Amino acid sequence: MAGEDASMAGELEAELTAKERELDAFELRSMLSGQADGYNAFLRVQAGAGGAEACDWAQMLLRMYTRWAERNRYKVELLDEVRSEEAGLRSATIKIEGDNAYGYLQSETGVHRLVRISPFDSNARRQTSFAAVDVTPEIDDTISIEIKPDDLVRQTFRSGGPGGQHQNKTESGVRYIHVPTGVAAESRTERSQHKNDDNAMKMLKARLYKIEEMKRRAEVEKAYDDKGEVSWGNQIRNYVMQPYTMVKDNRTDEQTPQVNEVLDGDIDAFIQAYLRQKAAGKAMTAKAASDD
């Protein structure tokens, strides 16, 4: 009898946990009210100053987001990659396809700081590295982004990417520069220049849309003009591996000592904390407006 009670209690606990997860997921989806929250996302990682150490950190971040996407059954496509001669990546852009990809990943835009014993230092000293992450939505035809032909500079280049001899010998890479804003987007991973052209234009439109969206929120200066260097004092999140383990988000104070799990893609707690904070801010703004 006692065994049956214990078994039933275990089943009820498992069912309760599953229901709580469903409720949390529903709550988070309800927070995604932005016009582009439901769209696919372009995620770009850029190494900061620091040579091989920073480039290795950029590659670790790219892996973290790829693993997160795989955990959530999103499709990941590498669009652009510039590898470092020593180790890691100077920069890379991936496209993450799936429901609410941008809505969830918008929390990741900013500078990320790593503290660890450097594998590139023969004296095994502790090093601090920085990398910047930028996330933009893949907008569709329902949102109009007007780009005048005279405002565009189109460049082609030899990709030098992982596409074999054909890709290295022909100018298949495409870069678009929007002259009025200085915003640029490029793609080099496809063998076809036409496909790279299409990818680069989509990314450019996504970045221009994000700027306009943030202007409407009166946050463009904070997020872009005052974004600062990819260096100390500008980070949104710290990842400490030595002398202790801790990942802490400076915006929400969400933290965990499970740094290896986070770097393996377990970032949902940070995404959820950001979305809840954002939703609370909107609610306070709406209340203040109604009181006026």
C-alpha cells in the first residue's frame, strides 16, 4: 500500500512539474507582443580586442547559441564566418529559424564577458575576454523597409570560406553598405553569388528595421550610439570560470554557478528573466500613462 502511495505521489509530482512548465511557456509567449517577436532571427557574434583569446570566446558563444537552438528544435544556418588565423572566430552570423526565435533571442544583444585561465597563455594566467552579440529579426514583406538604390553600396569579394576551391576563386561573397546609416551586412557561405546577395540584403533590411524599431522606443542612442566598445564596463553578462564558476546577467541579476551548462546552451533562465523584466517595464509605463 505504501509503495502504491509513493508511486502515485511520484506520478502526481511529475504531472505537476509538466503543467508548471506548460504554464511558464504560455506566460513567456504572452510576453512576446512586439511586431517582429514571432520572426526568425539573425544572430551575429563579433570578437572584441584580445587576439586568439577573444576569437575563441566568440566561437564559444556561437556554439552556445547553436546548442540553444538545437535544444529548442530550431533550424540553424551559418550565413557568414570570418575565422581567426590563430584560433576561433573574428565574426560569424547565423540564421535561427522557428517560432518566436527573435522574440526569445532579443535578450542576447550586447557585450558578453568571459573570465578564465587562458588556454593560450603558457603561464596559465587568468584572462578577461569580450565579444559582442547582435540579434535582428528576419522581416517579411508585411513590414516595409524602403531602401533607395542611391543609398546602397554593393561589394563582391572572394569568400575564403568553407566552400572549397570554387568559392575561394570566384567573388561569390556579397556585402551591402547602407550609406546614410553606415550599416553593413554580408554573406559568404553560399557557393552562389545570387544566394549570398539575397542573404546579405535580408540581413541589411533586418538591421535597418531594428534601428527604426528602437528609435520608436526612444532607445536607439542607448543601444547603438552609446553601445561603447566591446570591452570592460559595457557587458550585459559575465561568465566566470576561474577562480569560481558563475554566470550573472547585469540587467536582471539572474545568475547561476552552472557555467558549463550555460555554455552548452542552457540560457532559458536568462531569456525568461529578461522578458519578465521587459514586460514589467511596459506595465509600469502603461500605468503611468493611464494615471496621467
